[in-house]
Amino acid sequence: MGWSPTWCGNLPATVEETCVILRDPVDRWISGIAQYLNGYILNVRSPESPRDLYDYTLYQKITADIFIEHYNMLVERIIFDQINRFDDHVWPQWELCNNICVGMKRRYIMMDENFDQNMIDYLGTEPLKDIYRNLGSANPDQYRLQEFLRSRLTQKPELHQRVIDAYADDYAFIERAKNEMV
């Protein structure tokens, strides 16, 4: 027995429940914006490059350290004026979950320190060794950006509060989902 993601409309009629993984909105934003910056700012296609989007040798690389060295109030304002609209990695979770599998029971699991055990319990499996996790933090530049953004939120509590405020509906959604969590 295994599992794989699918669109709910493609599920057999015998499937009665879907699993929705939720994450703390600030943590999700930090990794999402770092992924956006790494993918679209640090790795920029040269204007004279051919249009082969998958040929990464055509990209001009800026390191996270260079980005951080040139970070200024303008960059900060751009990032924090559009907190949750840069990319689908930072869209509010409640919006993404709002219309999925309508009419089907949902089981929510928080991506937190208990996530692995909760997934094992939910799926009824044994722990897997050496599972590939596709962690953004495995990319040194992306990890450096995550740490930088985390430090900015610590240094400037008003920025941290702006992120929390932007995701107020997510926090309310997660609170409502707690009675359906594994």
C-alpha cells in the first residue's frame, strides 16, 4: 500500500477523506519568500540568452551574500508591501484549501516538530529511512536567505507583526482545523 497526491476529482469514489498539511504561516512565509528570491532574483536569465528555460547554465548567479549586502529599505518595502502575493508559495493557506475536495472529509496535519510521527500514525506505516524531503534549506543560498529574513523579523518586530497580520485568516483557519488534526 502506498499513497500519492492527486486531484480530488480523480479519486475513486471509495476515497472518503483527504489529508491537508498546514504550516505555521510565518515559517511558511520565510521559506516561501526565500524560495522566490532564490529562484527569481538570485538566478536571473541574461537578456541575450536563448529561451531555453531549463538550461540553467544560461542564468546569471547572484549569491545570497551579495543580495544581503545590497539589501536596503527599498527592497524591504517591496517585499513587505506584498507579503503574501509574490508567489503561490506564500499565498494564504486558507485560500489554497478553501475549494479542495469539497464535500470530502479533511484530515489536517501540522508541519511541526511532530509532523513525521503524525504522518506515520495517520498512514499506519513504519518510519522510512533516508526519505527525500526536498528541503529548501538544503540549498545554501536559500538557507542563507531564510536565516537573513528570520533575523530581519527578529530585529524589526513591526515587520514580524506585518507578516502575522497578513496571515490573520490563516491563523484563524488553523485554529478552526485543530479539531480535525491528527
